[in-house]
Amino acid sequence: MVENAASATGPSIATRIGKLDLPAPTLMGSGCYGSGEEYAPFVDLAGIGGIVLKSVTRFPRLGNAPPRLVATPSGLLNAIGLQNPGIDAYLENDVAKFAERPCAVIGSVAGFSVDDYAYVTERLAARDEIDAIELNISCPNVGSEGETFACDPGLAEQATRAARRVTAKTLIVKLSPNVTDIAAIARVVEAAGADALAVVNTVRGMAIDVETAKPRLGNTTGGLSGAAIRPIAVLAVWEVARAVKIPIVGQGGIENARDALEFILAGASAVSIGTGNFTDPRAPQTVADGLRSYLAERRIASLRDVVGKANPGFAGVR
């Protein structure tokens, strides 16, 4: 690794995702950080990169039947079911308070048709309080018999293009690990206009109660997050970083700075912390501090200098 002299004020962990210039590469995962106010007593929000808000849909959703959460070894299964008040109530009651956040605020859009993605993206992105949009394409597509947008190149492309047409704000598309070739999906989404990719969403899984002989989740299956999926997520970032030139937000089981560095060295320009916030509310701060220490110890001036350093096929820009 080539070493550079760190500045007198210390190394920089700033990064850029699309049009977003972030003082730190730490984003807080959708559905895992609320809107930031819940964690403000523990973390200085001005010191994190940004908050990805909970996904919102066109119409209100009550979510799945309970139980919705099941702890597993080194992980967490969830089947929340995209519970949210719908875009009308969300804009009327929730969005205004996001203007108070001293960090980037990224709205998350979910949908069940291409038109849903375009409609919700346009309305949410029109608000000044929202700095960027994360397109959660890991949702069933009602119009295609339950297929998932992120698992079908054609659907992924259509949803991304539809969102791209209605906003000039930074568009981050969240990819699913539940595919045969995630790099192929990444290329399609990049060509369709995405500014960045979030890699990855949860891994499909289930747990069974051996006493009742029934699934432990009310929805039967759910998404596995936490440390258990980190090696899967790091590999996905590695593969996507060799296929596209746009920035990657690495996510999946990050709990500390060394975890985050795996993603960054594989090719991620930023990282998103989700489940880790539940066990350590100060995780964003400890990750940021650990990244600075790593760079300072090696006399490296900027985090950007190590993005993709472990990946000889890295295709992106630093």
C-alpha cells in the first residue's frame, strides 16, 4: 500500500456520493436509525455522513403479521413488511422535521410497480429537506407475479430509469444479494442513471421453532442482517466494484472500523451501518474514529486513497 503524508490536522475521512459531499463515510441504514433524533443523545449527528430514512411507499402499509424479528447467531431476521404511513401522510407529518438534522438526509423509496417508484421519488425528492434518494428495489413487483425488482435486470433498469427521469438529486439504488450475478444487475442500474449503489440488502432466510414445528416469523421468511452476512456483503462489493465506475455504499454486518475497512478496501466509498446500531448506539462514532486512527497510523492523508486498494480489478473512481 502506497503511503502518503497525512496533513497537519489529521487524515480526512470525507467522501463523495453522487452530489453529496460527506464529512464522514458513515451512513445509517434505512429502518435502523429512525430519523436521527432517537440516537442524538448518544451520537453527534454532525459527525456522521447521513441518515437513510425508513422506506416509504405510495399508499399506507400496516406491515406483516408478528412476530417480525427473530435473533439468530450473529444476526437478526426481520420481516417488517415495509410498514409506513404512505407518501401523503409522510410528507404532511414527518418530512419537515428532517430540516433540523445536521447531516445528509436520504429518503428511501419502495414500490410495487415502476409507476410507484416514479411517483414516490418525484414527490419525496421535491422536498428541500431530502438531500438524496435511495431506491429500495428489493420489493415484490405485484405486476410481475411477485418477482423482485432487484433480481431481474429488466425490472431493475425500468425502476431506475423511472426514478432518474423525475429527479436530479443523487440517486442511490440498493441491490439485493439474492441473485446469481450481482455485477450484471449493477451494470444495468448504472447505465439506467444511478449515481451510486448500496450493496447489499438483507439475505433471505428463515428460522423454525422446533417445539411448535412452525416458522418463527409471522411472514415465514425474512431478511437476515448483522455480522453473519458480512462475508457475503464484502464479496458483493468486491464484485460490483470491478463492474461499475459509480460509488458504492457497502453494507451488511458492519459493527466497527475494521469491518468498515473491509468494505472500503474492497471498493466502497462509504459504508452503511444498520443492525450494529441496535447493540451499540455509538457505532457511527467508533467507526469514524477507528478509520481516522487507521489512516493516521499509516500516514495516509485521505480515506479515498485506500478505496479499492485490496481489489486489483477495482474500476471505480476514488
